[in-house]
Amino acid sequence: MKTVAFNKPRTGDMDVNSVDRWVGDVGVAPEQKPAKPVRMKRFTIDVPADLHRRIKSECAREGVKMTDVLREMLETRFPAKS
């Protein structure tokens, strides 16, 4: 019967992090690499159930996420000041 050792130490000069970095960068030009992620904050608002249903159903019909639509609305109402 064949046995497999799962806790076998790694050999070679590449550690897991360097392999992950190498694989993650393959085929991606420097100008195409994603920018640093935007820090997100969560807030909760109360809306009437009927309004929530209308928003949710319209977003489903359009095939978009509610969060994306609401973020877009908020960005329009509160644009970034330059």
C-alpha cells in the first residue's frame, strides 16, 4: 500500500508566498495590475419594506447589484471634491 506524507518539509529556494506572488503576476502588465483596494465602510439605513422591494426587484430585472446602484446614487449626490 502506498503512503503519502502530508507534513513533509518543502525543499528548494521558493517559499509559498513567493510562488503565490509569481503566479499572481503571470501575464499581467504593470499598468493592468489592479490598484490598491478602496477601504470600504458599512452603514445601515432603514427604508420602508415597499421601497426595498421596488429597489430589489428593479435591480434584479436589470441584472445589477443593489449595492452598486446605491453607491452610484450616493456618488452622484455627494461627488468627491478635488
